Amino acid sequence: MTDNVLLEGPIHAVHVELGATFAPFGGWEMPVQYAGTVGEHTAVRTTVGLFDVSHLGKATVAGPGAARFVNSALTNDLGRIRPGKAQYTLCCAQDGGVIDDLIAYYVGDDEVFLVPNAANTAAVVAELRKTAPEGVTVTDEHREYAVFAVQGPKSTEVLAALGLPTDMEYMAYADAEWDGRPVRVCRTGYTGEHGYELLPTWDDAEPVFRALVEQVRAAGGQPAGLGARDTLRTEMGYPLHGHELSLDITPNQARTGWAVGWQKPQFWGKDALTKEKADGPRRTLLGLKALDRGVLRQGQTVLRDGEPVGETTSGTFSPSLKVGIALALLDTDAKLAPGDEVEVDVRGRRLRCEVVKPPFVDTKTK
């Protein structure tokens, strides 16, 4: 990618037609909103929303023992799942920092399909290629597939109207067809609602998306942009790489240790993460809910009794709760717990907040 030249997804022209407002994200020009972030957020929580997240990376690891190799590299334990299931996992550096968080689809013992974040796809592919055994290939398929997320209480209704499979457990997937076009349908998402992610080919993206728009609108929902995606995931306390996870923020600190197969014989960063877990991380991710009017954003100092005790990693206005919320890395030594009160420095003004353990609203994924 040339400096300052943003990549476009397979249906950019459709977003223009739908009246989207765009912004750069992960090197791609992405729709931020159509009719308005709050309305799109509310549609996902109450009816259904449709996201184009084709900027997400895609890669295939294939060859004899591909799943065994992936399991030796990424944190989560593929042995916990079976073919036809997907798993949230982390690609860590040897010091425990997070190169990326991603979804791994267990296709079979000799094939694993990965969906990393857009900006980190090349890094994940490069790290896997460095250590792949002979006969195992790692193929970057960033522009081979589109990714559409149908999220909300009426998501099943939308897929059923298109004749796509819906009866699968959370984090399972099925390979199907729509109008003669192959589509992988996954019971996954990033909103906290019941939903699906669809992976048609890049070339089939437009007809599939247009069919989804029609059914989403028929169900009372609407297309949604990255603005709503961010408010929805923040309400759930879901991490976003570059905010709650990074090369400087470990899974232990970000409370994603549940996605680490601690009993596995190896994975990248195991020694460092095991030691940190035993010693106790120096900071921990918690939520903050504003008690006063004000907007919380990333990078704001959290104080208790006037002393700095942490920093916000993400912040937004919660359309569901009608208050400001944030995620923050808080010093373990401060011994803060849910229910405690802190202050956040918002441009020189002290904003009172309650410490909470996310999610901020009920999870309905299953």
C-alpha cells in the first residue's frame, strides 16, 4: 500500500450509493455511518444491523499438520474445538505482547482459516510463514473474500429469508450457497447480540450485500457503519487491537487470558505470559461508567484521590445506557474494584466515574 492511499473494499460504490460517511481505518476507507451512529446502534440492539467488514484480513494455513502448527503458534487451544467450529485466539510476540487478535476457523487437521485485523494481517502472515514446517503454506487471502456481519435479534430472520443456514451453535460455521454462490456462514460477531458473519468471495460481494440490505430493511433494520460497531463493542467490553491489546498490552492485562491454552506445551509468548500470570499483571482492564455528564475518550488519565492510577483505552457515549463509558487499564497496586469511584481528567475537568466489570449491557450472543 502506498503511503496515504487508502484501500477500498469490494462494494465501496454501494456504500456511496447508500449515503455513507467514510473515514480511514486500518489503511482502508470505511463507512462510519449511514443514517447516524445512534440509530444504527439501536437497530442492532433491537432489530438487526448489517456491517461490511471486508477490510478484515483472511489467510489460509494448509498442508499436513496445519492445525497442529497453528496450535503451536497461537494462544488458544484448537484441541478444544472440532472442524466446523471457530475460536477467538491471539498471536503473541515472545515477550507476551499481542501482535493481533483473530478468529481461527478449524476446517480440518490440514487446514485452518484465519481472520485477523486489517492492519495486522501482513504481520500475522509473516510470523506464521517464518516458522511453518515444510509442506505447510500460509496464504494471504485478504482480497479473496468479503466479510458481512448481520447482527441483532432479527439476524436469523434475515438469513432464513435468503435460504442460508442459521441453526448452528455459537462460534460454529457452515459452508453454504446463495443463488449458486459459495458463502461461509459463521455464528460469530462483535456486538454482543445474536448474529452471523458471512464470507462470500470478493467478486460475489455486491449481489450478496444487496440481497442482505433488502432483507435487513424488510426486518426493520438498517446498514450500520464502524461508528456503531465501536459503540456496540465498547458496551460489551470487547477489546480492539491498538486500544485494549497491543505489543505493549498483554492478554493477562486485557483480561483475555480465557483465550490462552495455558496447559498447551507451547505457543508464542508462553514463558513470558506464564510468568506474568504467576506474578500478577501490573495493570488490569476494567470499565468506567460516568456519573457526571461528559465524554470519555482514549488516552485520558484516571485518578483516585488526585493520584494517577491508570489510563482509558477506549471511550464513547453509550446509546444503550445514555451515559459516557470507557475501558481503562488500571494499576493493580491501586486495588480498584467494581463499585469504586474514580475521576477521569477530561481536558482539565474531573469527571466522576464508577468502576465496573464489563460488559456494560447484557450479552445475547448465544
